[in-house]
Amino acid sequence: MRMLKRSLRFLTASMLLVALVGCGQREAVKDAAQYTNEIKDINIPDDVKIIGFGEATHGNIEFQTLKKDVFEAMIKNENVHVFVLEGDFGGAQQINQFIENGVGTAEEAIKALDYGIYKTEQMVEFVQWMHDYNQTVDDQGKIYFYGNDMQRYDYSKKGLLDFYAKVHADNARKFTTKLEHVSNKTMRDLSDSQLLELDKTIDTIIKDLQSNKAMYEKKSSKDEFAFAVQYAQIMKQRTQLFLNDGNYMNLRDEYLAENLQWIVEYEATQGHDKVLMSAHNGHIEKTSATMAGYQSMGHYLSEIYKDQYFAIGTDFVKNTFQAQNGSGARKEYTIEHHNALVDAFSDIDNNIFYVDFEAAKQSKELANILSKKQRMGNIGDDFRPWYKLTQMLYTIKMTPEEAYDGLIVVQEATPTKIID
């Protein structure tokens, strides 16, 4: 009994020690402020095609508001016209319809994504701002919204079947019947045999689209055909994720990169040579530093685009955020987090600021910090109170200059509220 109590005390003490290690604040770097910028003044190298913007936490007002602020800076400073979100491809096209044509409302458009993290006042305001912005510019100046995720069926299925209704009525009826049991509500109830049959159906659809490309484009347009093929690809990716559950995370990031590449290539045909992509830090960073052991989207992008991919991470100090607690309910949590890089700028008064790593390397102290591994903020949409016991569960250990090209620091972040 004594041994058991002694073991429990040792375990408790060890956990407390782990919780405290690395949590103390480091010293600020003198004159660090000269290496910071306001968000509106962010500049990106001219040859960049993709700007990745990461979220250290999904459930914060500040990180969601930064989507608009960073995009606005990219529009003005870099002539960026395309915003891509870590969200459903088909659902995002409903948002784009609202932005371009005023179909529905901003709140209805956001709900089409079917992602709880985006059902917030900040995201509604962002989408409404994009719509309003397009009312003030000519066609060449308009901005566009995409998602590059593949975790839903409904709106990609709708886009695909709407296309068939336009180009081939018989196929529209046939594929509507074959896909009638496939939806966001039913997808997790599909058996392996149903998923395999669905995968074959989607292959049949893709083959039909490829075989009849000329005819289908003549009855619609090259753009509509391109989107129909991509809708089918999204549905195939969603199905493959279910069929390869053990490789889910790695496959998802591979698909995220593939879909973003499709968007980049498609938008290049529309005269847009740069896109801004917003996702979780763990997706946009270049080094696959996550302990889960999968290759990140940012790693794929870095391999494909080299220096044409520019990653901006985010980090925080005091953070109150909301996230799911494992049961589906959402709770608020508070964490105070320190690392050498964030603390180097602790004398700065601004709550939010940007650090360009190339500029910061002019300081020997900052260059040294940027080259050393440290734990940087990384909180997903699932969090439990005991995660706070160790930084390993809410950070990723990475070398800043290898993972990112710049960093936005939020010294105090506050929680979003979910719109019912």
C-alpha cells in the first residue's frame, strides 16, 4: 500500500514537473520591435504562388479575424484574388456563390461548410466583407473563395449531379439513383461493401467525364466541366479516407495539397497567379513536425513549389479558446504558453504583430532562436482539461525557420462563440 501511494505521488510530481518545464518566460530581445510589422504591412517575395496562413488554435476570435486582415493585406500588397480555406470544397462553392452573386446570406453560406469551428460571427463578417468588397470593384478586381478539404459529400455531390442534369439527363437520373444513399448524415453509417461500391460508381463517373469531355464542354463550358471533374475527385477522396481509416491523416494532407494545387492551376487560367491558403498550423508548416508521423500539406507544397510556397505560422501567449471536449460539447479552456521565439518579443505593446524571419535574422540573438527547436502552439478542435498537464499535447516541437517563413504573434487570444 505504501509503495502504491509512493508511486502515485511520484507520478503526480512527474506530471507536474512536465507541466512546468518550459512554461517560464524567457528574456525579451533588445530592440526586437524593429523586426516586427503590422498585419497590413506584410510583404511577400514576388515569386511566391501560395501563401500559407496557419492557425495555432481554431477556436479564437483573433485567429479567425486574422483571416480577413491577412487577406486584405495580400489583396493590397500582393495582388492576391483567391482565398482558400481548410474547409469542404463543395460547401465553399456555396460561399463563393454568395460572394459573387449574393445568393442567400453570409450565415447560410458559412453553414454550408458543415464545420462547427467556422459557425462564428467572425467568419460571417469575413464572408460578408468579401461579398461587399466585390461590389466595389470591376470583374478583374473580384476575389474568390475556395475550400480544399474533402471530408463532406453533400455539396460536391450536388455540384456533380447539377452538371449532369445540364449535359446528360439520362446519366443524371442514373447517378442520382446510385448516389441517393450518400450524404453527410449517412456517410459514417455506410458499410465497407457500400463504400467499395460507391468508389466503383465514382470511378465510372470519372471515366464517363473523361470519355465525353468534348461533348460535355460543348453543352456547358470548360470551367463547368473542370469543376464537375473536381467534384467527383472530392467524392472519391472522401470515400478513400473511409476505406483507409488507418492512414487517414496522411491521406488527408496529401489530398489537401492535391486540391490546393488544382485550385492554383485553375486560377492561373483565370489570370490569378497567387493564392492565400488558411489552415491549422499543423497543415501549413513545412517540416511535418507533428508527433502523429504524417507528412503535412505544407511539406508537400514545399516539395512541389520550393520557394514559391511561403508559410506564415501563428503563436500565442495567453489563450482562452473553445473546442470540443470529446463528447461533442464545446467548452472554453485557458492556457499560458511560452517559448524562446514568442518571449523574445514580449516587450512589444501590440497584441498582434508579424515577424518576417528573413528580416529577423539580421539580429544574431533572433537568428539563433529561429534556428533552435522549440514548442510552438498547435491546438486542434478537440481538447480535454488534462491536455494542459504537458506542452506536448498543445504544441509541436519544431525549428521555426525550417517550418515557417514568418510568424504572427497574438499575445492574448479570446474565444469564439458558435452560432446555432
